[in-house]
Amino acid sequence: MKTRSAKNSGIAQSWKDEQLRYWRETTDHYLKFGTTMQAGIICDEDIEGQSYEDNNRAILKRSGVRDGQVVLDAGCGVGGPGLCAALHFPALEVHGITLSPYQAGIAQKMITESPAAGRVHVQAGDYHKLPFPNRKFDCALFLESAGYSFQLEELFSEMARVLRDDGRVYIKDVFCRAGEMTVQEWKQIAAFRQIYVHHTPTMEVMAAALSATGFTVRSVLDLSSMVINKPREPEFGLPRFRPLPDLPVHWGEIVAIKTAT
Ligand SMILES: C[S@@+](CC[C@H](N)C(=O)[O-])C[C@H]1O[C@@H](n2cnc3c(N)ncnc32)[C@H](O)[C@@H]1O
């Protein structure tokens, strides 16, 4: 009979396999809209415009990233936001990790052609188990990526390992609404999770996982009123997508600081 941990690692592996398939199937479609693969654009009061460039600048400001820091871009896609950050801050070093080797290959090409080459690095890997030494990073960015994790406590324990004391985790994502749901809402969040291979926890669950793994949660903010949705899937023409008008989700932002050890 299988032990519980063998069973869990089997489930984790099948999630990963499904996510790899998802990104191989969709990455070229997302690229038609740019190298930032986010479904929501933050309209921060200090930043004019509604482009991905504006969104990335708003995130840099909100995350508190500063020039000269070493930043982990956890779940980096093809590296668009990381490159944008490195072009904005001339002494910033960015290390991106994406589950998808296909995305990492595209990122490598983009980095070679960028003036920020040498300061931005992307590799394929799993953000639950990073190929970096302890305390390497000042900040870990999760830009619409933490919600894919099926093991949040493992994920944030790994962040606690690779971040310096007082290092920061910044998360922008889509979250499941807390509280009661109608049957229709239950059906739609279940369909969303399956279509996007996305775990979609509530913000409360994600914040609790940070608190349980050595972080002080500084802020938990519903960002919905500041985010413009950019759904592009209808244009992909892929059978996996369908409209979900009663989806119980919202945009959110979590900032947490690693407690000194
Ligand atoms: C919606 S995309 C966002 C990409 C990027 N942050 C951006 O803003 O362009 C989600 C990303 O999370 C990554 N991801 C999901 N699960 C991951 C895991 N276990 N390890 C590393 N990356 C992961 C995917 O490979 C994908 O690149």
C-alpha cells in the first residue's frame, strides 16, 4: 500500500505535468500580447497609463524593490517583468524561475538581446525547490504565479530559506473569494481551477501559509478596484477556455517580511 507522502508526491507530480502541458499549449498565444503574462493590469494612482509597461512599473513601486538588490522572480514566465525591472534599475540583479522549459528558452533569447543581459537570468525549475543558496535574495516577486502552488507551506519555507533576514515577499494574484458560495459559483471555481491548472486559494489561506513559515504579513489588500482585467483567452481559439461569468474570485496583493532568524 502507498504511504501518504508517496501519494502526495504523486499528486504533486501530476499537477506539475498538467501545468507543463498548459504552458506549452498557451505560451505562444500569450506572447501575442507581450512578454508580461498577467491577466490583470494594476492602475496605481501615481502611474499613468494601462499598458503592461505601466503595470510593471506599478509593481516595482508597490513591491519596494530597490536598485542594487538581488531579486527572485518566482514563476517568471518568459521573463518580461524581470527584464523590465532590470532596465528600470541599472544595478538590479534578477533571477527568474519558471516551471516551463519552453518559457525559459524564450527568456534566454530575450535576455541575450537585452541591454540588461548579464543581470537577468532565467532557468527552468520548480519554485518549491530552488537551485539557490540560503539568503541569496532581498525580495521574491510572485506575479500571478503563487496561486499555482499546490503546496503553499513548502513554497514559503523555501522562500524563507533563500531570502535574507528582513527580505520581502510580494504577491499579486487572483484569489478565490472567502465565505459562502452558491452552487453555480462552486461549479465555476472548480472549472477555473481545472482549465488554468491553478490552485486559486483564498488570500486568508495564502497569508496563513506565510505566517506559518517565518514571515510577518505586512499587508493583505483586495486590489480589485485597481485592476483592469485583460482576458485574452477568447482570442486564442483553444477548446479549453470558456466564459465563467459567476466566478467567485478577486484580485489581491500580499506583502510579507521574513522574520529575522
Ligand atoms: C501567469 S504566468 C505569470 C508569469 C510572469 N510572472 C509574468 O508576470 O509574466 C505564471 C507563471 O508561473 C509559473 N509557475 C507555476 N508553477 C510553478 C512552479 N511550481 N515553479 C516555477 N514556476 C511556476 C509558470 O511556469 C508561469 O511562468
